[in-house]
Amino acid sequence: MQIITDPKEFQSVCWSWRGQGLTSALVPTMGFLHAGHISLFTWARANAEKVAASIFVNPTQFGPNEDLDRYPRDPEGDAAKAREAGVDVLFLPEPGAMYPEGFATTVSVAGLTEGLCGASRPGHFDGVATVVAKLLLLAMPTTAVFGQKDWQQLAVIRRMVRDLDIPVAIEGRPIFRESDGLAMSSRNVYLSPQDRALAPHVQKGLQAARAWKAQGVTSARELTQRLTAYYKDAIPTARPDYVACVHPETLAPLEDASGPALMAVALFFPGARLIDNLLLD
Ligand code: PAF
């Protein structure tokens, strides 16, 4: 596995793959790799001739009071995991290389970014869209692979790629979970042992919402109220940021959840803000 820190060198290697007519997959990450990331690498390895991965804790997607400085990092461990998973090229740029002096461009996707995480993390999705646009233009992969845990992020990236005619297929992969159902996330390490023990209720609540719908509850308001009450009872230490029932593609809030519906939640635990989602069908 080749490790590259210079964006232009990364671009030259990845573009040479295109020139040779090889298919390639890019897996953008912020590192501190867990089994969920590895499942993305594995999918990429099985579906493309060349695999590139990036590890970049992107400063522009963190708000001023967020965890940029303490975001967990393990570049050496990550490189070993990426190598083992069959990654061909690992891109590890420094912030100054991605955002050199005078950098002045922001990619902003309107509408889709306003609700859910966008409401409590202003500017977050501009940071995500900008860095992903850069990574796609550097690697020009056939396919770029993302996890579905960040469902809104995936919707934003799909829209950006469509609107800007970026010639890449976007592959969204299922959420990878711990054996007790907690969605894997690099931020789970912030949870205290007590909160880690309660955190599986995030997903248990979503499963309950799916069961309520199967039993005939199709009012989105009723579903979100029931789920909010579930969380209050099961995880008293967590404060919901949002509990929302939305259309899976437009992310518009639903009134009637009898058709396609996504339940998406974010909860502030004392040590970490966790997100999760579940299609109710
Ligand atoms: O999901 C992430 O890890 C990040 O938001 C991404 C897509 C790598 C952009 O920094």
C-alpha cells in the first residue's frame, strides 16, 4: 500500500488508473478506523480494480465548539488496517495541503442541509460538501463509498454529484453495528461506561418505531412522540437533538408515514452526540 500526503501526487496516481481504463473506488474517512470503515474498504476491494482511501479530519466541517482538537486519531493503526483490507493507496493530507493560504471556495447544497443535523451544526455540510468535492476531483474514482449512518451526508453528496455532473457513482453501505446494536462510530470512545451501556437503546428505539408502524401507526407525529418518550425513559442521561420522521430521499418532514419513511435521530449523551437512523419499511 502506498501512503501519499501530497494532493497533486494522489491525483496523479489516481488519474493514471483512469488513463489505464481501470475501475477505482474511493473511501473517504476521518480515520480512527473501525469495522464499519473496514466493511467499506471490503466492498470497494470486491467491486473495483483499484482502491483508494483518505484519512483527513476535515477542520471545515467542525463547528467552533465541536471536537476537532480531541477527535480520536491513530494514523499508524489506521494504516495497518487499511493495508490489511487491501487498500492500494492511502491519502493522508495535512490541513494546509487541502486548504492552502487563500483558499476561498465553498460548495453549498441548499435545502437538504437545513434540517436534521444541519439545524444544530450550521456550516457542517458546507464543510463536508467542499472536502468531498475536492477528494472526488483529486481521485476521480469510478465509485465513492460512504456509510448510511450519516444518511443526510449521503443525500447531500448524492445531490452535489448530480448537480455538478461529477462523473462518479455514489455507493451507500448499510450501517455496521456492535453486537448490542449500537451503530459503530469513532466517537463512541467518548461514552462513559454507563452511557455506553445505555447507548444500544438508540437503535432499540428505532426498531420499536418500525414495529409501531407495522402495527398500524402511520402518523409521523405519533411515531416521533412515542420514540421521544421511549428515549426519555430508557436513556435519561441523553438529550435528544432531534427525533424526526422524514422522506428518505428529500429529507422533508412527513405527516403521513405510511409510504417510504426514515426515522432519523441525534442524541446528546454527556460525552458525545450520537446519530442513527432506520428505514421504517
Ligand atoms: O463521514 C465522514 O467521515 C466525513 O464526513 C467525510 C465524508 C470523510 C468528509 O470529511
